[in-house]
Amino acid sequence: MRTSRRKSILTGVPSWALSLVTVFLTAVLLSIINNIGEIPSYVIYAVLIIGACFIICRNDPKSVWYVPILCNIFSFLMPVLDNAFWTTPMGIIISSGVVLSVIAAIFGATIGKRNAVSDNH
């Protein structure tokens, strides 16, 4: 018996494309909101990446292996460009955001698998 559940707008878009869109949109947003202060803008950046990883992996649980890496590609480049990255508050925020985005991706994939199994029964 089929339900009349609406499909998500994200259903037809590949996860890698959503991850790359997330990277570019958060980079643009970061450059726009950087005027409010360094720490609040990087907190907002990290929260958006965490939310995007959760949503993308919830819709496509198999993408849990590469979505956090693609979404955090700029976060991985920041330590290379700044020698004192690990000692700054920005470094702590970005590195904790990377860890939390991996956790959110795993949590989203778990929920996505559970929803896929319950939809089949």
C-alpha cells in the first residue's frame, strides 16, 4: 500500500552535487557575514555545514563516506594556508565543526536507513 507522501526536492540531485553546492554557498555566505565578527561568522559556517551533512546523508545514506569530506573541503584547506591555525579560536571552531559534521552525517545516514526500511514495509 502506497502512501501519498510527497517526495523531497533533493531526491533527484546527486549527493556529491549537493555537497559542492553547500561548499560554495557557505563560502559565499561566510564572505558576506564576515563583517559581524570572525567567531560568530565561523560558528554560523560550521552549523550550516553540520546541518547540510545531516540532511544530505539522511536523503542518501550511502553518501556518508564522502559528503563530510566534500562539504568541509575549505575547512581542510585553512590549516594549510595559516600556520597558526590550531592556536586560534577559528581553528577550534572549524575543527570541532568538522568532527560534528562527520557525526551528523553518520546520524543522518542512520535515520535515512531506518526510514528506507520502514517505507518498504
